[in-house]
Amino acid sequence: MSGEPERPADVLRDRRHRRLIANRAFGALKAKHAAERTVMQSVADWLNDLASSPRFFILHVIWFLIWITWNVGMLGLRPFDPYPFGLLTMVVSLEAIFLSIFVLMAQKRESAVAELREELALQVNLRVEEEITKTLQLVAGLYTRLGHRVAEDPELADMMQPLDIASIEEELTTQIAAAAVGRRVRTSQVGDDEQRA
């Protein structure tokens, strides 16, 4: 380090480099999980992609139209599944069951990746907060050497304190619990109102 101030271009390049590293970390999580998929998970992903495609929708519309018109006698062919289409109902129900299972499997895996990303982002943010607090403390030291008093700026004094993660977590837990209780109270009041009506 030469002691020269960094040029704006250097600062921008460093910032881009750090952002690139963070993006690689987030992408690496997804890539790692994609590489570790089991055969069943790969099939679930393939079926999810297929089921969410326009081709799948169009195929079902055509299939239902042919099936229903055939079995109500509009095509002049002998019906094999007359109204109320018991066989069609069974086939569609089985298809829905299996598709929902595969969708849930894929969502569970995606949720695990999302949780890892959130944990990584939280750890990075906590580290950044520590660095900012330390920087503020160093700036406050310079501020004091210039003859100013840190005590005159309560906001700065508050910002220089380390983040109390436990109290933030406790406050969030209390807020979530209070919201859940409020929701239950509102739901029971609506139910009571409906019973009176």
C-alpha cells in the first residue's frame, strides 16, 4: 500500500469485484445443490418444467376435448367412458396426486437452497455491520482528535455500539407472536359474528 488515496475508478473496480464474488457465492449454492440432485429430484424438476409449460396445457385441452366429445357420442364412436366420465376422473385425479408430490419435492429442495442463501446473506450482513461499526469507531477517534466531542452527537454514539442480535431476534419473535395472536382473535371474532348472523 503506497499511502496514496484510492482513485474513484479503483474503488468502483473493487466494489464490482466484491459484488461478483457475492454473486458467485449465491450461484454456487444453487449449482452445488443442482449437482447433488438424486434421480428422483431430477425427475421432479423435469416434470415441474413440463407441467408448467404451455405444451402441457394445450395437450390437456386437446385430450379433454377428444375424450369428452368421444364419450358423449359427438364423434359417432362408441363411448368407452360414458358420462360422468369415471375413468377420466380417476386418471386426472391420479395425475394431480403425482404432480403435486413432484411439485412439493422440487419446492422443498428450492426452499433449502433459499434458506442457505438467506443464512449466507445474514452472515455477510452481520460481518458488514461489524466492519461499519469499527469504521465509525475509528472515525470517532479522528473526530475527537480534531477537537469535537462524540457525546454531542447521540446518533453517532448509538451507531458506534455493536449490534445486539439477541435483542433484535427477541423483538422479532415477540412481534410475530403478537401478530399471530391478533390474527387468531380476529378470526374468532369473525366466526362469532357469522354464528350470530
